Amino acid sequence: MSVIIYTTPTCGFCKHAKAYFEEKGIEFSEIDVARDREKAKEMVEKSGQMGVPVIEINGKMLIGFDPAAIDSALAGE
């Protein structure tokens, strides 16, 4: 399973999303788009969004922190 979360240091919902994954024991990669402009561009190209968090689960793009959508994507739905 591949889980990537695009974040910024000041994003409250990013912190909630990371805590949610940690709570569920889901490993994830974090990309700080405030520090990495190339990854920020990649995030916008993949999602069409400039705001964070953007979460990619097995290639599925999720915008914002939505536990139900995360659970659905983790289940492969």
C-alpha cells in the first residue's frame, strides 16, 4: 500500500490526517510542499489543488482530511 500526504508545517488538517494514519498503524510518506517546490508542482498536477492536505492512497487522490474517504480508499473502494 502506498500512502503519501502532501502537507505544510502550519496546516491543522494535515496534523489531523497524520494522527489518523498513526492511530490506524498506516505507514505514510510525508511531503512538505512549503519546502519542496517541485513536489508542490507535482501535487497540483496530480490533484488540481493548491491547498493541503492532499492525500494519495494507491494512486487515488483525496483532497482535505475526510476519514470516511480515507477509509474507503484504504479498503480499495
